[in-house]
Amino acid sequence: MKLSKTFDKSLWVFHVNSGSCNACDIEIVAAVTPRYDTERFGIKLVGSPRHADVLLFTGPVTTKMKEKVLRVYEQTPDPKVVLVVGNCGDTTGVYFDSYAVEGPIDTLLPDDAHIIYANGCPVRPENVINGVKEAWLYLEKLRGDDE
Amino acid sequence: MNGENGAEETTYEVPIGPIHPALKEPFLIKFRLDGEEIVDAEPHPGMNHRGIEFMGMHRNPMEVIPLSERICGICSIVHQHMFTTATEHALQIEPTNRARYIRTIMCELERIHSHILWAGVAAHEIGFDTHLHLTWKIREKVMDLLEYIAGNRVNYSMWTFGGVRRDITEEMHPKISETLEYYEKTYDKLENIFLKDPSIKMRTKDVGILSKKKALELCGVGPTVRASGVKKDVRIDQPYAAYGDIDIDYVIPSRYGFEDKGDVFSKTVVRLKELLQSIDIIKQCVAQMPEGEITSEPKKAALFNKLEKKDGEGIGRIEAPRGEAIHYVRLSEGREDIDNWKIRASTYNNLPTYAPMFMGEQIADIPIIAASIDPCIGCMDRAEIVDIRSGETETYAREELHELSVEKTKKLKEEGI
């Protein structure tokens, strides 16, 4: 799929809390608010996965949220990037032996999903910005030469 | 969406995903409506169940300290404090005096960041995103101080059995007093915005009223009931850490010339005035801090030995930013793991107070009333509306509720002018 040059410049992000402890969630909000201010790059939190380019997952995916995580992933139009924020989405972290946890997220999503990790427990706002930068670099590769 | 002409002609389900870019976890409240007026509300929690108590009962107490702070990322100090004090109670060891003061300072710093965070969320819910950005900018200052003292912005892992793991030394005092001065200066700005701005007043005054009688009946805790005039604060009723040595009083609106009404406005008053109280407490703690060790059991091996050999049970209580919370811990001899661990967070007590607060209010007021108790297990992700005239069910997504709320603010502003 060829993308236009403008596509990857202002990424719209949809945030999914799949059972996280709030810590990453407040750090994501901190990344949007004035100190870190990701909105200057055109990055914006949106209200629907159908509007999003990047899916931002926090949390280890609890049993009740598993189906909803997959549904949100399917609802997001291609091309999309999954940004897993925090350690528990990556490895389930401190919740590794819980009966109520289905994660990590990469075992649930389809094989062709492009996943980027922003690690930390909780993640630092700088690292969220770095994760979005990685998403840019990936989406840049999909850009068409002739456009 | 529900129009002004009544709900019958417009009842339909809006399928905007099950998850929303809310600030916190998913959560469901069922409302029964008569036109625009809410006649019943029923909360349905449980989406975020991670089985933390179960996991804790399969680990040794030392490993549970980092787990306990990951119960909630906003009140991580609260949970590790309760868990460590409950275990200390079971082990019958005491924290050192210096550690008590350090713990108090950290608890109060967390209260500052949590209350400012709440103010931002409340402003966002009624459609003042400028204030959300302003308050979060103000909040970064205390996050810097927390990082300076504890080494991380959130999840500090500072507690250990018998004390703390990081000291607040003499050279940290200038940075602490500088931060406190900054908050004393910016406090007036916050008060001007939240207590004097006419449009915010219109959205918060006489909205979501919790009477003193109902507050007592439903056993609410923290700022939610203090706003109704109930004098209830663990820091004063049953002092822990260094609160026994410190001069504090209940923060209720009538002390500052406001009415003890229990509406969203009174809750804002309580939270803002608690900022000043926290600054005062930290100042007293820094001034009175005794010399000495920061932990009563510096040898890890001896501590593990004690943890394994001790039979006992203990309770840890705390006044979290959202109200009283309790941990119960039981240890048994010869077992490395915790025998039993029970957590009761403050939002659990405050949820039943939703019912009287929502009664008779409008749909557009749902977001701000839901936020008024500062729910920790999630702000309202999705609300199911049952119209009692037609009996049809309608699902409102959080975003739409937010839009309704913003529209109401705009309308009120125009009328006010």
C-alpha cells in the first residue's frame, strides 16, 4: 500500500486501557499536556479507533478485556501501528502469574501486527514520544515515491 | 442521542467501541431516565480485575511491596504504605521516627499531585480543556520533586518493613521549600479558576448533592463526605506515621466560609483547601524531622527470617487522597508467602454515594458528578440509559456524554451573559 507524504505527519492516537494500573495512563496524559506537549507534532488522542493511525495499549489484557482489545484492533483501519506502553503489555510484568490476565498483547494480536514497545513501569512521557517516533519511521517506509 | 423533544423518537444504540480514551479504566453505570432527568443509577465495576490479592498470596511479603503499589498508579504510595504497615503490625516491628516523618512527607506530596490531577479532570469533564492543561502544567512541579526524592515519577518503591529505603537529607530541603512556595503562589490562581469563575460555578453549584444524612448512611469516605460536613479523616481520628505530632484539623467547607452542601462545588473547595493543608503538613514535617536511622531493620536476611517465622495478623489504615482505605495481612509460621491479604480501597466505599448524587440530575451532568468522587477504579467509560417511558435501552458512549456536558457549559455561559 502506498501512502501520501502527509499521512505520517500528524498521527492520531487511540488509547485503550486493557486493565492497567492507571500509572501509564496518567503518564500518557502528561505527555499530551504542556510540559511534554506532543500536540505540537500533530499527535492527538481521538475518540474512536476508526479515526486512529496508532493504537496505544496499556495494561496486561485482563480476561474481560481480551475480546474488546481484539475488536478495537480490527476496527482500526490499515495501515496501523500498535504502540504497547508499559512493561505489563510487553511481558505482563508483575501480573505474570495472575489467573485473570490473558496477555502479553503480542500473543493475542494477529501475526502481521506491527508492534512497537515503549517500556518502563510506568513508562516515562519521553519514552511515549520516542515510541511515536518509531511509529513515524515505520510509516515513512510505506510512503509511495511518486506521490 | 437524546434530543430535547424526548427520548422516544431517538432511542438507538451508539456503537463507538467498548473502550474509550478515558483517563482511567473502563467502568459501567446504568441509569434510569425520565426524559432528561435521572431517576436511578447503578454502578457495575469489574473490567479491570487483575487478581492482585491472589498473586500476593503466592509471593513473599518483600516481593509484594512492588506489587502493592501497582494496584493503582495514582495512589501507589497509599497502597504500599498500607501493605507495609499491616505487615509491620503482624510482625510487631516499628518504623523508626525519622522514617515516620519521611513517610508523611511522601503521602502529602502524593495528595498534592492527586488533587491537582483531579482538578484537571473535573475541568475537562465540564469542557474547560484550557484548565486541564493549566492544572497539569502546575502538577509537573510536584512530579519533579517526587522524582528528585524517590527516583521515579510514579511507583516509588520507597517503603520497606520498618522504615523507608531513601532518606530526605538536609540538601533536599531547598528544593522542597522551593516547590512548596511555588504551590502557595499558584494556589490563588487555582482558587480563582475553580471557586470564583462564574461558568464553573454554574456547572458545579447545586449539582450532585450528597446530604450529610446520606453521607453517614452510605459510609462514604474522604473529601466526598467531608464536603457534606462529616468530620471524618483517619489522619486525625487514628493517626498513623507522624500525623500524631502534627497540627491538623478536618477540612470541611464551613471552616472557610462556604456551605457544607455536599455538591460538586463543596467537593472542589475541600480538595483545594487540602492542598494548602498538605503544604502546611510538609513544612511542619521538614521542620520537626528527627535525626536517626531510616529503617529499624537494615539487615535484609534478619528481616526475611522474621517474616518467615512470625505468626500474626495486621491492619494498615490510611487517609488516601480519595478517603480511608484498609489493607489486612495475615502471616503464618513456616510459610514464606502471605497467608491472607485483603484490600479495600476508598472508591469501593464511595460508589454507593453515586445513587443519591445522580438522582434528579440531567444527563449532561453525569460526567462531572461521576468525577466528583474522584473514582479510582475508573471514570465512567460507558453509561447505559433506560428510558422509563418507552422502556427502551440506549447506550451512551463516554465521548458523547462529554460532548453533552460541554454543550451545557456553552449554553449556560450564553445565558449568563
